Amino acid sequence: MVDNVITGFAVVFGDETVIAGEFRERIAAGAFTRTLKEKPDVVMLLDHDSGRVLGRTAASTLSVREDRVGLYFSLTVDPTTPEGRTALGTVSRQDVGGCSFGFRVRAEEWEDGGDRLPLRTITDLDLFELTLTAFPAYPTTTAAMRSTAETNSQAARRRIEAKQRARGIL
């Protein structure tokens, strides 16, 4: 049975993406530790649009936590709002299945890319926003309805762990 809860990973630690064709980027495990300890009011939006709020930690409609895979979220959506109906509809149909996040970098490390683009590893950041989006910068992010999210989350963890083993991380 599907209810009005969307869950997933807004960030998967260690996965790389290319930013604006200029550099590669990844988020290090533990990058959210400090900011989550400070308990910021994190807002969940649709496509980074601050006029389309779906939930927030201050209202207890959004929860976020770090685990060994990445930044996990659980969002209780209000199906009586236009944004809520849109989120529930597009995520349940899997038209939208990824996430992005708004942040400010506090600490980062850079590596020369050699014949590849330089690599930025973000080790500490201030988190202020998560967003559901059809075009995530990090394609390994996930968003799914809770009834299927458990299965999807386990499959995603297996894929992530296989990638990490292949890279010698696990």
C-alpha cells in the first residue's frame, strides 16, 4: 500500500558527478555531521523552487540523517496541497526519482585531475535545502514512495556497495 511518505537518499557518499563541465565533485562521508548536529531547519522543495515547499524539519514533516550510504530523508507529504499532489503523483509514477540539495561549502579538498577534470571533495557543508527533481546533478540519488522505497533502498544499497567494492573502498 502506498501512503503519503516519500523516502530516499538525497546524497550518496563518494559518488562523483561533473559540475558545469568544469570539475568533478563528490561528497565525503561525514560531510553532514556538523550541520545536522546544529539542527538546521532544512526545507524540502520541488525543483529548488522556494515557492513550492513540501516539508521542513522544523515542522517535523521532513527528517534527515546520515548513514553509511549517504544522506537519507523521509518526507510526509500533504496531499491536500497542489505541490503535495504533484510530488506524490510524479514520484509514484517514477517521473521524478532523484534529489538535489542546497548547501554552502565549509571545507573542501581539491585533487589535480591530470588528464581528467579536477576533483573537489566536500568534507563539511551547511545544509539548508533538499529538492525532488527529475534532473539530479548526482544521478545515484533516489526518491520513492515509502511502500516501494524499502525495496528500492535495499537495491540501491547493493548497487552502491558493489561500486564501492569495485573501487576498493569496501
